[in-house]
Amino acid sequence: MIFMGGKGRWAKKIVAEIEPWRTPGDTLIEVCCGAANLTEHWTKPVIAYDLNPALITMWKAAQAGWRPPLREEITKELHAKYKKN
């Protein structure tokens, strides 16, 4: 799925414009990480925030090792469960 408002298409260009202005070792704070299309390209350290609690919960779960089910593994019941929560 591609969110049409996302920064994915422009990530490398955005990072290339901003990175030269950073001081090596400084922490970059990304305040609207969304799908983390920019986050993966920054020189570390990076702290990524977003105001969407469901999105942040998903990223924290992914950091802890969770992987979403494959498309063929999603039943109608599982879809309903995820949609409800």
C-alpha cells in the first residue's frame, strides 16, 4: 500500500539536501515519521516520532520482532480483529 501523501518518492533527495547541514553525531529528530521512508536514510542517531498512536504501536512491535502476517495468511476473521483493534 502506498500513501499518496508520503515522502517515499522524495526520501533520498530530501535527505541529500538536509544531511550536509547536520553536525556529525548530533541526533536528528524526525517529528512526522509516518512509514519511516526518510528515517531509514538518515545518518544515525535518529529519533522518530508521529502523532498516530496506532502507527507508533506498529513500529514498536516491529522493533520487538513482530512481523505482519502475509496476505495469504489473513482470514476474514483476522482482518476483522485487526480492523476492530
